[in-house]
Amino acid sequence: MKRKSQDNAEFVTVEVKPTRRVLGLSGGKDSAALAIYLKDQGRAKDIEYFFCDTGAELPEVYAYLDRLEDYLEKPIEKLSSGRDFDHHLKRFNNFLPAPHARWCTRVMKLEPLEAFIGNDPCVSYIGIRADERRSGYISHKPNIAASYPFIDDGIVKADVFRILEDSVGIPEYYK
């Protein structure tokens, strides 16, 4: 938007977008515990929760996400690549995803996430624990920064199970 000052000089007003805060829920224990942990600490006020749906999840995953949504008192945005897992499996010549060939993560999770965020400045909260030795998703987009609260706060696997037991319970598929 262009405006003129009193001396008729033009200047441009630039709208600065607030930084979005997002937390991806996988249906797993660590991301669920992170969402609960941040909420219980009063650190989740502005967090947007999302779930990247592959179309091949167990029914128990959807039931657990419903319990989480109730606990968090916020909706969990369902993201999708637009096609289900079987479509992409055929596209990749029936080659199953593997640690050295993570097409499922890239196509069905990271690309929908980056589309959801767009060009907005964003902090993505990642549920990697202090007792893990991996970095997780690092965006190549300059507007997305990662935050690792469990690493910062020294939260380990036993803490994750305690957080879940004290709130929504441990997913059945972990028992």
C-alpha cells in the first residue's frame, strides 16, 4: 500500500505477518506428548496443530488424534498430499519407504506441511527427545525454523510415557 506524507513524499507500508507456531502430530507418542507438555506448561496458546494423513493410518490413530484434540481443546488440521498412500506407492514402482528412501515423508508429509505454511514466518515444534541422537526435519525454506523443546528441557523417553499416562493415555498400538 502506497501512502503520501505531508511533504508529498511517497512511502510504502509493509505488512509484517506474525510468526506462526505449528506442531505436527504423527499419531506417535513423542509428538502427542510434546503437544500435551507445551499445553500444560502454558506454552501452546498460539500453536496450530496439524496431522499429515497418508490415507493408510490405523483406525486407532484417528481415535487417538480425537482424544488429543479433546485434551488440547483445539482442532488438529488434517493435511494431505491430495492422493493416498497406494497411489504414491504405485508412482514409486511399489518401492516401500525406507530410511534411505523416504519418499513417503517427503511427498505425503513435508510437501503438504510446506504448502500449509506457505511463505509465512513459522516455528515448527519437533518432538525429538533429549535422549535421541537425530535432528529430524530441517526445512530448506528460510521462513521455517525448528524448535526442540524436549531437547531444550531434558525430556527423555520415560518422561514422555509419564506425560501421556497423566493425560490422554498411551496409544494402544504402543502396548
